[in-house]
Amino acid sequence: MSEQIKVGISDYKLATAPNQLVTIGLGSCVGIALYAPESKIGALSHIMLPDSSSFSDTSKWAKFANLALPNIVNELREQTKETKILAKIAGGASMFTFTNESQTLQIGLRNIEAVKATLTELEIPIVSEHVGGKMGRSMYVDLNDFNVKVRMVNREEFIL
Amino acid sequence: MSDKPSLLRFDALQEVVNIGGGHAATALSKMIGNKVEMDVTFVELLPYEKVYETIQSDDTIVKAVLSKLIGREYGVFLFVIDPEDAEALAHIVLPDNDELSEGLIDSALTELSNILVQSFLQAVMQLIDKPLFASVPVMTMDMFGSILSSVYMAQSQFSEEVFIIKNNFYSSGRIIEGSLYFVPKPKVLEQLLKELGI
């Protein structure tokens, strides 16, 4: 029996095949699915912010891309003894855009950039992505084969 | 919100939103020619998880209209409604059309939300004796979770707990339900209460 394990906002979970990791309602947040293909163990992280440097309280480290990803990758590498970890990412939308807003202020875009930069530093390839735009997304990560479904409202399901 | 407001301040805030909401309900009922009722104003600090458990599930598809306060950037208003209820509302304000296009429904909804926000602000302006202006509203249809979290984040609210401030409106006769949220920027509530002398 496979189980669906739900990951909330600013949180992450680790799980093993045949289970599924799910996160619902990504807006400007970014979901990062990580996978160790030999042991079929994966993680799903739902980050809210790109960078922790301007925050004094960083105890909720899973909220920040720059803290969450190195920690989770470490945990995954330790548990699986695999160095080659794969990533698929989705989210980082701007749900409402006012015409007078500059792009630099959009958290979604900054989240995408930070996730990509951190994964590059960790030497983790992004196999595929579905990011940006104006729509919310939900991610369904199948740990049997690292098939990741991205569901949106009034749009066809996208397979990462 | 870094510090939780005391009980008295909580009450004062609830009262302000209640007055604003009451004014908005009256304006809406004039507009749709039907009585509009309102629940007691909801003011509570909740973790996202609880919001999705108790208020609305994160994967519910909703229509949402966002209006920003401009000049004094206190925060934003977010009107949230079920797409079917939005259509029913549009039929009330546009009674001569049998079939309404999605575009017409959305513009009727945007205008209704605008009226709610403007009349809410009118009432609050009289209380704080300062002018308040809201932007032209923008609308989207998406998952409640995507919308709510993104709106709080855009107001620099990055906590796992969010301060939910909302009024629920119902139209009697036909059951149409919608919620108007006020999402403040950090420290704004303290500032508003100060202006009220509390």
C-alpha cells in the first residue's frame, strides 16, 4: 500500500517508495522534489523565502531556500549514501500582478532564482521544472520512478 | 505580527472591522437589491494548516479579487468567493442576460468587490479621520492555498501563523457566500489602533 504524505508550507518531508509526497497550493512558494534514484528515497520541500540573511529568527530553517536545501540534501545523502541526487522544481508564481510593480519585488521570481542557485552550489541537476507564471500549482511526487505531476486550475496536468 | 495583541486591542480591532464590514454589507445589499447578512467578524491568529482545516481547504478553487491600499500602504483586501456563487451574484446584478460569459461574470465580481472595499474604507476613514484609498482591483481564479499564502507573503507576512481578519457575507433567499479578508503589512494593526487612541 502506498501512502500520500502531505508537506505543508515552510516544511519538508522525506519518504521512500512506494509512497507519494504531495504539496498543495504553491503560489509564490517553490516546491523542490529531491530524489536518490538507487534507493528510491526522496524529499519534498515547500520553501517560502529565498534567503534567510535578513531574518533574525531562522529557527524555522525549512522556510528558507538557502537553509532548507543544504540541510535536506545532507539528510538524504546520509540516509542513502548516494551522492547523485536529482531535483525537479515547480512554483514561484506571481498570483496577482499590478502593472506598477517591478519584477525585482516579486517573491516568486526571487524564490526560483534562489532555489536554482542553491541547487547548483550543491551540484544537484534540475531534471525538469515548471515555474513562474500567474497560476497556483500542486505537486505529486511518485517515489517509485520520480514521476512528478504538477496540477493547476483549468490547465492540463504537467508531468515533470 | 510579531507580538500577539492584548484582548482589549483584539476587541477594538474586531469592532473596527465589524463597522467596516457592516457598512460594506449595506452597500452590497443596495446593489443587489437583496438583504445581505454578515457573521461576527473573524479575528484570529492561526497557522496555515489550521486555516486550511477550519476556514477553507487549500485545494478549493475560488475566485479572488485583490485591492491594495495606496498612499498609506496598510495592506490589501481580498474578496474570496466560490466560482458558482460568483456566477449567481453576476446574474443578480446583470438580470437581463440569460447566459453570462466568464468575462462578464468576472467584471461584475470585480466591481462588487470594489464596492465592498470602498464602503468598508469609508466607514474606517470616519473612525480614524484620515483618507484611505484602494487601487483598482485585480481578479484571479485559483487554489485557495496558492492565493492566500501568496497574498500574505506579498504583504511581508512570512510567519507560519497568519493573522486572519475577515467578514463573511451571505445573501438571504439565495445562499450566496463570500468573504472579505484584510491582510495587513507588519506593524500596521498597532499603528491603526494607536490612531484610534487605543
